[in-house]
Amino acid sequence: MNLQKLFFVFLLIAVFTTNTFAQATATATATATIIAPITIANAIDMNFGNVAIQAGTAGTVVMAPAGTRTRTAGVTLPSTTGTFTQASFNVGGEGVYTYTITIPSADYTITDPVSNATMIVNTFTSTPSETGILTAGAQTLNVGATLNVGAAQTPGVYTNATGFDVTVNYN
């Protein structure tokens, strides 16, 4: 009988010893890096400059992101150009990060406050297009668009005080 008790004690020791060696523990740490928030600030407002129309013929003025402008159909660009420029924004954030660019996809209406006549600005484009890269934490983002001029557009200074939105977001 002692042999059976001794065997049983030996068996219990073996079971507990096996369970002790069957588990192991390791430790890990958690880390997070907060990067600088992405920023965008308006540097220059878009201005199509002086535009003339030929009576009875509509046309457009295309302002390129590079700051050049071209015309179509019944629009002429007089030699007294006035001030014309693309919209320009300063984008800042964490160096060498990429970001997406969202420019308006809907029509943007500008109005002459004296006559209440309107024109549509649309077909926005940008440089860089769709994605930018923050070299050394900064980049200039230029935006152009198309001004749609009516065949009998009323002379005046057209604007929209609320402006149009350009959004940037880290990739």
C-alpha cells in the first residue's frame, strides 16, 4: 500500500511540475507618436482679372494653377489685364508626409453686388493634383478654375464673400 501512496504522490508532483513548465510570460510596451497637425492657410485669392465679352457670344476664362489664363469663344482678355492670379495656399505639417487634396467639385457662384448678375466658376484644378508631399514640412498648393461668362454679361466686379473650400488631409 505504501508503494501505491508513493506512486500517487510522485504522480501529483509530476502533474504540477508539468503545469509549471507549460506556461510562460512576456511583457510588451505601448508607444504612440503624435505628429504635427496638417494646416492650410490662404496666401492669395483667385482673380480672373479684366475680361471683355463680344456681344451675343458666351465664353470662358481658364485660370491655370500656374497663374496663366486663356480664353474661349466670345471672351477677350484686354491688354489692360488688371490683377489676375490663381488661388494659392500654404500647406504645413509633418515633414515628408503625403496628403490628399480636395478641391471644389460643384459650381461656385460669384455675384456683382450692384446689378446682382452672377457668373459660375467651376472645373477647379490644382498643382499638386490630388496628392501633395510636405517636403521639409511645407508645400505651396495652387488652385485654378474656369470662369463661365454669359453672352450678355453685365459689367461689374463679381465676387463671393464666403469663398470656396480647399481641404487637405494626411494620407
